[in-house]
Amino acid sequence: MVLDFELTSELVNDVLVIKTEGYINNAGGERIAKEFEKYLNQGITKVLIDIEKSKVVNSIGISFLIEIIEQLNERGGKLYFTNLDPSIEKTFEIMGLFQFAEKVDSVEDIK
Amino acid sequence: MDQHIKLEIKLPKVTDIELVALEGLELMGRHLGIPEDKIGEARILVTEGIINALEHSGSDIPYVNVDFTMTKEKLVILITDYGQGFEPETVEEPDISGKIGGDNKRGWGLKLMKSMSDDFKIESSQNGTRITITKKLS
């Protein structure tokens, strides 16, 4: 089980792609939110979070993703997810995240 | 008779200590050949149950007891804290529309545990709280 949380980020056209590895807990969620904030003043409105390498999440970590959804909403943007573990996808469904965010297969699916 | 395995652990209030319980859960699941999708959902239940209990465990007895009983058919998770307890019926059901734009984005634990389990019970008093979660595995 990966204990340390790591992330990488890159711009793919106009989409900020954040790839995570490890437990998305309080600290992991905060790291994602801070990474997103680095790009905020560049006018980013589309963010894709690839969580293929994060098999464990908790609701405190997800609360930081709700903050990102909120900030993107205010700018007419959207948060996307890819490579969701089925249990994490079910968690997001229960929380209603897909009312505001979207699941995609890859960054190419984001218009 | 179905094989029945148990794990009982006492977890101190230490950052990410729930990962210790998850490690045990995954080893038990592998031993019994439980499908990965069921273990994935059990992971969410265990994580939410433990972080919720640790958050409410108080400072006098800052640990929680976690018991797993697993067969090929079901997992029963028992999580006990020794905090001041709470009244579950007074906990407001979270809603994503209310959370977006609201100050408090947290408070999802009970909803996730109720929704993802097959049975969920809370017993709470001023001496602590015990939650019993049942998850079908087949």
C-alpha cells in the first residue's frame, strides 16, 4: 500500500491534468487543491484528475475536490475524472459529485 | 461450514492509522478469495468508519477498537470509540448542492457508510459510540 502521496501536473492544450498517486486524505486533498490554485490565475477552466494510482480516498480528501468544483463552477469551468477505481466512482456517485463533475476516458474526450 | 476469520485491532489516534486496518482487510479478503470490487467498497466503509470514530473519540481514551469478521459471504465491521457520543438522528444529511457554496464541505461519513453497506447500525451514549456495518461479499 502506497503511504506517501505524490502528484504531477501538466497542461494538455487548455486542460490542467493532475495525476495522483497514494492516499487522497486530508493532506492529499490539500495538495491537489494547492496545485490547482497555482494554475488559477492562468485562466484554467478545465481540470482533469487522473486517480489511477490512488486506490484509497476518504471523504475529507474529497471535500477538497468539492472546493475545486466550486471554484471551477464560478468560472464556468468543469472538473473531470479519469481512471476511477469502481469503489471510488461509487463513492463520488453517492456524494453527488457527478452532478457537477464528469467522468471521461481520457483528456482527448474533453471539449 | 464456511471459513470465518476475525481480526481485532486497537488503533491509536495517529494520522493515517486507518491504513493499518485496510492492510488487514485486504489480506483477509485475499485469503478468502473475495472479489476486488467488494474489497474496494469495504475499504471505503472501513476508512470512513475509522476516521469518523477517531474524530469523535475524545482525548481521554484516544483510540478506537476495530473488529472484522469475514466469511466468503459477508464482512461485519465493528468500530467502537469511547468519546462523548452523539445523537445520530440530529446529523443532517449532506447534499452536494448545499456543500458547493457552503462553508463546510465535510460531513459525508455517515451517508457513505449507510449507502455503501447492506446494513448499518449506530449505538451511541455518553460513554462512546459503536457502529456495526455489514457488507455482503458474494
